[in-house]
Amino acid sequence: MANLIIILAEASGEAHAAPKAFGMDATVWVSIAMLVFLGILVWKGVPKMIGAMLDKRIAEISKQLDEAEQLRLDAESLKAEYEAKLADAAKEAEEMRARADAEAEALVAKAKADATQLIARRKQMAEERIAAAEAGALAEVRTAAAKAATDAAAALIAAKHDAAADRALVDQAIAAVAKS
């Protein structure tokens, strides 16, 4: 209600007196109260407590930063380890590919060599068969020629020789054997 009276008095344009106690106005009393409050805070050690709380918080933050730094270092070491493993795996894969290529080349070379040997063996066998067939045919021809010659000689001898000529030939052969 007093506020309402003050507002009405101001609105009517009347001058009023500022409240004072012990000769000091409200601004001085608020300043004194503030100084007393700050003095009590200093006397009770509130700035030290605030400093201690801030130091504690700084220590916690520093600890968290150290942990974060350690985690970062661990992550970097794990990253390096996995990069090394990846590089080893890539190297091993490259070595396996090189070995597979070498084995494939060796198998191809062996297959070519085996095919060449097989062709050579088959050629040799064919040549041997041809030679055997030629030898067989030659033997048959010789046998047939010998038989034909024997038959022809027998026919000639039978036609041109008689028993007296045979006796003379036998006597000559005996004489030749006796001289030797």
C-alpha cells in the first residue's frame, strides 16, 4: 500500500523526502550490507573453499585430459598395430599370389614337358612299329624270295641234272672236303 502512495505522490508531482536512517540513505546502507556480507564470506574462508573447489575441478579436468591423452595414444598404437597387420596381410597375400603364379607356371611347364615326352614316346613307338612292320615285310619277302629261288633251283636241277651229274658233284664235294 505504501508503494501505491509513493506512486500516486510521484504522479501528482509532489516532492517527497528520501528515506534515511542514521543520516544515511538506502544506497549507503546497501553498500555497508554488501561490505559486511563480503567480510563474512572472507572471514568464513569462502574464497578458499571456492579456490579449493576450483582446484579440485581443475585436477579432475586435468586427470580427464591425461586419460584422454592416454586413450588417444592407445588408439594410435592400436591403429599402428592394425595397419602393420594389414600391411603384413597384404604382403602375405602378395606372396601367396606369387607362389600360386609360380606353381601355375611350373604346372604348365611340366604339362608341356609331359606332353612333349608323350609325343616323343608315341612317335618312337610308331617308328618302332613301322620298323617292325618293315622288318616283317622284308622277312616275308626274303622268305618268299628264298622259297621261290629254292623252288626254281629245284626245278632247274631236276630238269638239267641226272643221277650221273649228281654223283660227279658229290664226288667233287668229297674231294674238296678231303683236301682241306
